[in-house]
Amino acid sequence: MVWYGCGVASTARQEPGAAAGLAVSVVVPVFNEAATIPTLHARLARVLDGLGRASEVVDVDDGSRDDLLALLRACGAGDARVVVVELSRNAGQHAAIVAGFAISRGAIVVTLDADRQNPPEEMPRLLEQIEAGNDVVGTWRENRQDPCLRRALSAVVNRATAAAVGVPMRDYGCMLRAYRREIVAQIVEGIQRSLFIPALANALARHTAEIEVAHAEGAAGASKYTPLSLMRLGFDLLTGFLLVPIQLVSVAAILVSLAGLAFGVVLLIRRVLGGPQGEGVFTLFALVFVLRGLLILAVGLVGEYVGRIYLEVRRRPTYRMRAVHRHGDG
């Protein structure tokens, strides 16, 4: 069974919707984290058993290169609640979450990282907030177990995201979150190239909440986010929710033009009053380099927007789903 996200689907596609009687879906994007899966599933099973509700766990294998898929299918063979979504290549965490959304059937969908930094034992508190009338429930990490530089960069991104979306939250990076089915359906139906699930969900939600949760050091070693992937995520945020960057380029161009005009007038007055002068050459060179830097930045930013428009027009899939493995499959 093969189908595509981002607007291109085969006849095997399952339309997103809640199954009768299925209350909770847990979507877990997984990439090369076979070492953490047995413990995570054991903890998830205890939590779901304690809920006393019909539930499922949707594991999304995001093109892993280890023996993760076989391990996930073994978990599915032993627990009928486990559904394994196999992507044909690594599409990224947020695209994998959307693939899980498309397969999930619960009235409430909870997302969870597989590295055990987000304790599944916190899930009942998220469900309580959803049942209190919220459409989206976010979390912020208490005593966050990350390096200082990463926490500082995260703080900057969180403030920028809150300003872009217009929904103040302390932590947009924590993936332990809960969503109503209506929000999940809108995300799947309106899938786009620029995916930043927490921001997109908050933009769609009418009522949101955020609670504090525990945070543990990643069990699988270093973060899967490289500096390049973090930069791409930042561009997704900027270009997916804001026109301010491109507008700031226009403002900067006007200011630089006015400054250049004023500088030319000053040089003309000095020449008229004092005659030819040789000083100021290095200042002129510095200004030239600054202006060229702004020009290159402007061209790069415009190119980023144009490139994303090009990708949207081509409508290539954000992810390619190779198969869905359920309990009882061969």
C-alpha cells in the first residue's frame, strides 16, 4: 500500500477521521531509535491501560536505517493497539507526524518523541486539559536537560514563534502535545511544504492551554536535529507564517537609500567647501561592503520565498508512505 502526502493520494489512502469508540491516538515519530522502543512501549502500555479508554499507538518509521521497523512490527504483533507506518525515506519529524495524523483514528491525538525525553506518564494531564474545552494543549519542559546553548536558541525561537502565530506559549519545541480530531483533520487536509506542527495547530485552534511537564535527558544520545535542520525549521517558521522578513528587506532598502543620499550630500558639501579630499576611503569601502551584504541577504530571502512557492506549485509529496502494518498482518 503506497500513498503520498501533500495533496497527492492513491486509492489506498485512508481519510483522516475518528473511528467509532476510539478515544485516544498516540503518534510517535521514530528515526534510528531502536534502543529506546521496548522501554517506551512498555511505559506507553501501562499508561494506556490505566486510562481505561479505547486507544492506539501510531509509530511512524521515518526512513530509519537500523532494525527499527522489525522491532516496531514485533511490538505490533504483541499489542493490537500498535499501528506501524512505514515511510519510504526520511521526511523529517514534522512530516512524519502528519503521516501519523493521517492514519490515526482517535478523537484526541497525542504526539510524543521516541527518545524518552517526554514522559508518557504525563499524558492523562494533557487529556484532562482537552476535556476541559481546549483544542490544543502544549507543554513546557521543567528543568530542561539540554545544553545551555540549545536552551538559549530555543528561547529565541519560542518567542519568535509566539509572535508569529499570535498565541503565547513558553515552549513550542516540546512535542508532547495533545490535539482534538478537528485540528488534526485540518492539518492533514491543508498539508503544505512548510511544516511546523505546534505553530500550525495553534494558528487553527480557538482555545489553547500549556502545562508544565517533566523532562529527561535524551536516551538515544545526541539530538537528531543538526544545525542545518534547525535552520531549515527556522525558515519554515519565517516563510510559513510571516511576510515580515520580506517587508523588512523593503524597509531596509529605503533606509539604506536615504542614508546613501545623505552621505552623498555630505561629501558634496565637503568638496565644495574644502576642495578635493583624500580621507574617508576606508569608510567608503566599509559602507560598500555593508550595502553588498544587505543586497545578498535580500536576494537570498527573496529566493527562499520564491523557492517555497515553486515547491508548493509542483505539489510534490511531503512524505511517501510505503506501508501501514497493523496487528494480524502477515
